[in-house]
Amino acid sequence: MQKLIASVIALSLLMGTAFGLFFWFENRYCLAQEFRLFAQGTKYELKSLQLERLNERRWQLEERVEQKPEDKTAKEDLKRIEETKKKYEKELEKLGEVK
């Protein structure tokens, strides 16, 4: 009789430990996945803000080039900003696809 009770208790402890470990691992990795999604969303928002500021700067330079067409510095800056804008848009596409 005592062996039966000891076996039931041992089996209960073993099952309890197994379920406990399962839920601990599940909780740990679910939180890690949520954190990855949060970090990715933050990167997306930051890149969007950078692109917005870049567009504002581009519009200012376009106005300056319209007012002073001979301004070579503004034209060079505008060309550099266009290249950077394309790079940011590609990065945003990558971040948006992963979501």
C-alpha cells in the first residue's frame, strides 16, 4: 500500500514538474517574441521619422534650387538626399515585410 501511495505521489510530482517547465518555457519565449515585435515596430517608427525629416529637408532644398538655380551646393545636397531617401525606403520595406 505504501509503495502505491509513494508511486502516485512520485508520478504527480513528475507530471507537475513537467507541466511547470512547459509553461515556464512557453512564457519565456512568448515574451521574447513580443519584445522582438516591439523592437521591430520601434525601428520602423524611427526610420519613418527619419524619412519624414529627410523629405522636409528635400523640400527646402528644392525651393532653394528654384530660387537660385546656380547654387551647386544645394543641388549636390539634393542629389545626396535623394539617394539617402531611396535607401531609407528600402529599409522601411524590409521592416514592413517582416511584421
